[in-house]
Amino acid sequence: MKCPKCGNNVPDGSLFCNQCGTPLKQEINCPSCNNIIPANSVFCPMCGKMVKNDMEKAETFNDRQARLRREREAATAVQQPAAPRPVAQPLPPQPQPQPKPVEDPWQVQKATQETPAPDSNYDNDNDNEAQDNSHFKRNVMLGVGIIVSVIILLFLLRMCNGGSDRDRPSTLANDSTSSLTINGQDPLALFNAEMGRSSFMGDGAHTACAVGFPAADGKEATVMGITFLNEPNNRSFYKIYRMTQNGNSWHLELMDTKYLNGRSLTFDNTELMAGESQVPRAVQIDGKDYLYFAYKNMPQGAHEGSTGRVSLGLFDIHSKDLTIIDYDGTIKTRDDGRQYIYGKPLQAISSNAARFLKQEAENIKVIYFPTEEEIKAEEEAREAEEEEKALNDPDNAATKWDVDNNEAITSAKSGQEVTTKTKTYDKPIFNNDDKHKSIKNSAYTVFSDTKGGVYGFNLDTRKYFVIYKPSSESTPTDIGWADSDNSILNMRTSEGRYQFDLKNNKLKAIQ
């Protein structure tokens, strides 16, 4: 093995270097945190405090030999008796030996340079001093480089984590997952054990999750747990509990209860399509400790096309404040058979806690976030559906006929015979106050109104239908039978003369 100080080859098992006397112990105790660390550490890898000052110049072997010779010569000079002097002449006062001052580590190099050792190895000593001086400069530059690198790294981390997003909540570094242990024990096992010893388990609920919060900043170790119950014929609920450590025992208390009528709750991460390291977990936002959790919140008997919900929650473990963001949307089925919610948040996003939940929702894959194009297409489809629904209303029968037969009327005006699209209704589709004329045969009753429209009523089926509507309100249309069977209707309208076959719904223009 080699000496870490002078590089001399030292026999294995040696405790000190046989060349410079440097201790060869590989591990020491940090003077700040008392942890066992490598003996050559300049900074403690556990607490970051300085262990030793490498800028301090170490005593070389030649320096040590020179110092020992000086000390021996000084001791010999003190022990020799003083030379006899004439009695008439009093001895001059002898200087008292002064205690050797404690060397300032920052002045060792300067003192060595000013007082060279008086022996034949003086030139070699200067060489060693030059080498040590080079080591000193190298260590200084290395230390400065490390400090600058750490500062730059911290700045870059801060920019990456929060500098580009002003809305990002101030979640601190002790954000942890449910696997965090308390005194080496699993929080879920601790929670189940305490619930089993308590009187809280009589409600028939099942454990949903448990998360540990280690003791810190004068606060005791805490475990937060959730239980839930699905009750199809009654109110489903979930309950939030807090366990605080009191010596060797735990104090368990119920913090909050949420009832959800007619809902089915699921806290399983597989159902949420979320990673176990994400939900649930302990987080800290704006200096406050929160339990973060999420669950599917479906109506009883949920199916494809019905409205489902996924809820995300933050529970302040000290103030008991609960922040919830619900994502509601249509339940759809993926290609793999799993369902997801196609929805948006119901609550406003106005606090850091709510912003945190909005960000976390992106990690729960059971929630699908539509693109802008999909949102636009959905809005157009919804508008078309609403328009179609409105047109199917009997009060809008004339408008629907005009929309459905716009091209047919254009073709009829050019001389073609066209088949019109006719929808029937169970109740009257015109206002009796607007009636202008009516004619009747054994199968139909036909009406015209003051706005130019013509309507029919089938006496056999008891259904109402539209025969003709002008493109805009006009003068009343005159009507009459064109044949002896009374199945062809003549109409004189503001846009021209037409014949309509009541049996076949055919329309053509006539002279």
C-alpha cells in the first residue's frame, strides 16, 4: 500500500507511514456530525461540513528532522553549566525560555520559508516546499471550482423546476411516496394494525391507502390513512384518519367523512391507470403538509355513454382543509376494454393546491384530455344535435321541411318532378289562428295558412305533415283538388303553381 501523504510504499498492515509518519487509518469520525467517513475526506459526504483544511501545509519528513535537531540543540544548551565568571562582575540576567507559540496553520508555509533548517538537506527542503506550495495552489483552485459548479447546478435546477411556470405550486423536496417508512415500518401495516385495535372498524369499510409523514421541525411522526365503503342501497363514503406517534404508541383519530349518494368508489391505482409512486403520496405545498389521493367516483351501474367522474384531493394534515377537483365526462371504452373519462375539471383553478391537482391529473390516464381540434368537433356535433332536436319539435315542422327539401324545391322550379322528405307528427303543427283555407276528402284534410304554408292531416293514421312552405313568409296559398280521386293537390303560391301527389309525396311545377 502507498502512503496518502508522501506516496511511499508502506508494508501492509502498517498504522503509520515509515517515511513521513502519517497515520494510515482509512476512516475517521466527522467532527461535525460524528458519522464515519473516509480519512482523506476534505468535506463530510454526510453533512457537507469541512473536515480538514487541505490548504494547510503539512510538515515534510525533512522539516520534521530539522525541527527535532533544533529542539535537541536547544535542550543541550539549557542543560550545559554556565562558564565561570569573575565574582566582581555579576552575571547578566539569562533570558527565560519562552513557551513555543501555537502555529497558525495559515502561517506555517511562511514561517518555514523564512527559517530554513541548518543542515545539509536544506536544498532538498526547498524542493519539498515548492512541491507543497504547488499542492496548495491546486487545492485552492479545486475548491473554488467545486463551489462554482455547485452554485451553477443549483441555479439550473431551480430554473428547470419552477422558473418557466409561474403557476407551479411550491412543492418542496420532501415530496415522498406511500413507500416512505416510519421508524422502519410500513405506514399501511401500521394503519391497519391501529384500526384493528380501535373501535373505528365497525362501519364495514375497507382500507384504501396509508401514507407516512416522518417527524420533522418539532412535529411528531404521522400516518394518514383512508377507508371507504360502497353501499348500493345507501350512501357510499370515505373517511380520512390521522395517526400521531406518542412515545411507543400511536394516537388514532377520525379527521373527516365524505358521503357520496349513489356512487361507486375505487381507489385502486390499476383502475386509475396511475403509478404507485404518484398516488397516493405525501406532499408539501406552501410549507403545509398534505395527503394527496385520487379515486374513481362513478354512478351506480355506470356504462358506456353515461357520465363518470374522477376526483383528486389534497388534505391538510394539520388544519383538516380538503381541496377537491372533480373531472366529469362521458364514459368511453378503449380498444383494450378499459373505460376512461373524457372530461374537464368542474371546479375553478384558483389556488396553489388546485393547480397542483390539475397538474397531477395529467398522470392519471383514466382521464382523457381532448385536443383543441377534438373539442371544436365536439362543439359542432353538439350544436348540430341541438339543432336537429329543435327541428324535430312540432312547432318547427315548417322550418324542418324547408331545410330537408331546399334542393328539391330548386329542382321542381326547373321543371323536374321531385319526391319530398316528409316527417309526420302526432299533434298539430300549425296555428289555427293563422288558418286561411281548408279542403277535405275521404283520406285527407288539407290546410293553408296566411303565411303561404300548406299542411296535411291523414285521417287514417291521425298524423300531421307539411306539404309546402315558401322560402320566406308571403301571401296565402290557394289550394284545390286537381282530379276526381282527390289525391292530387293544386297549389297557387307566391313562387308559382305546383301540384302535389299526396299518396307518393311527389311535387312538380305546372303552368
